[in-house]
Amino acid sequence: MFNLKQLSVIIFLLIGSQMSFSQLGFSHEIGAIVGPVQFRSDYGVRNNEETNIGNTGVGIGLIHYINFAYRADCNCYSTDTYFNDHFKLRSEISWNKTKLDHFGQWVAPDKTSENADRLRAHSGEAQNFDIGMQLEYFPLSIRSFQAFSYRFAPFISLGIHYTAYNPKSSSTRGDVLNEDTIYSYWYANETYLPAIPLGEQREYPINLDKGSTWSLVTSVGVRYKLTPLSDLMLDLRWQYFGSDWIDGFNHQLDSNKYNDWLIWLNFGYIYYLD
């Protein structure tokens, strides 16, 4: 369960690691990112384009880089090693929010059952605060990029984030914590799940408690050299959470095979601290 003590420990560790690298003389970069987020959850239908587009929100963040290729303490390049010239360490604090609805065949206009009406009435919201680190790899030389040998520098990254989530859910038919309000197949087998005994109760699919978990983050992107001390960035991120309750919704139907995850296309501006 998320609490301030856990978050404080994570922030302390991040700051400590950044200070350790700072004492080695490496230079710093700061920036901001913003862009659309597609949240892939138990809402809607898997691999349905209407679901993916409909359940799109927004994310914003502040980022900080340790640049191993340059030393701020002497205003000079660092030791010429492969690691120093091809890797950067990125730390980040970000926030994203997505309103969620049900899309696809089960809420199509020709569906007129009580359960279809319950689906149409149900909606939610995923709201997450993220803090973490990623190691970015640049196939091309970072030194050459900084010297304008080329304007574009592609990269890939991998890292771990700590995610604090605060989901919401509602229905125009009443309280979502009342089983008579929600889609009945989510919590009790009635007719069409032969692998589960008829009438068997399952875990209630809605839990709106705040919580926290770890998440795996990987991305592919590119930087554009704008000025000697600034870059533009385009970054496509995939983030997989260690929980299926990020959106407050976790039904047990066969279509629910994975934990919640998201795709975030973010645009950034990065400034080099001279």
C-alpha cells in the first residue's frame, strides 16, 4: 500500500545516486516531457482500436540526466570510454491520467441486455504518480552529437519506476461497489464459462483503494540537436505495472491475461546545465 514513507525512501535513493555521480564531476541535463497516454487495462476489448484510442489520456513529467561524456567541474570531456560516450542515466518524476470507458462489441447499439446497459453505464479513471530511473543507450557517439556532427541521435532505454496509483470508478446506475450495478459475469459465472462451476463467486472486480507497485519501463526515441545547450526529444514508452489494480478494476474473465500497462508518446525539451 502506498504511503509517504515509501515515497520518501525512493526519492532519497534517487537523490543520493544523483549526488554520487555529481561528485564524480559528470554534467547534468534537465527537461520536461508531455504527451498522450494510451492506458491498456481491463476496460474495453483487447486489441480493439476503438478501445485503444478511446482510453487515451495525458502524461507530464520532469526529467534529469547524468551526462557521462562531459565533465562540468573542468568544462571538458570525460575519459573516452564506450560507456561514457554511449550511455546516459535518466531520472524522472511524472504523472499521468486517463479516463476509461468500455468499447467494442459488448456495448454495441444492437446489445440491449441488462448487462450491456451496465457496461455502458460504467466508467473509470487511472491516475498515477511515477518516480524512477532509466539507463539510455545511444548507438551514435554522444560527443559527436554534442559537437553537431549530426542533428539526430536515436536511443533506447530500460529502467524501473515506482508507481503510486489512485483509481476512480463510477456508474450512472448507482454504486459500483454494489454487485447489482455492474456487469454480472465479472464476479459470478452464470452461463458461458464452462471451465468454472456455474454460480461460482470470484473476487469482486472493483477495488478503489490507493496503492503502489513497481513497473518496468522501456522506450525508444530520438533527440534533435536544437542549440549547443538544448535538444528536442521524441520518446515512445512502454510501461508494464506489477499489479492489475492500477485502474481499480480487475475482472477474472478469460480476456484478462495481463497486468495493466500503458504506451506513452512524449515530446520533450532538454537543457544542458553548463
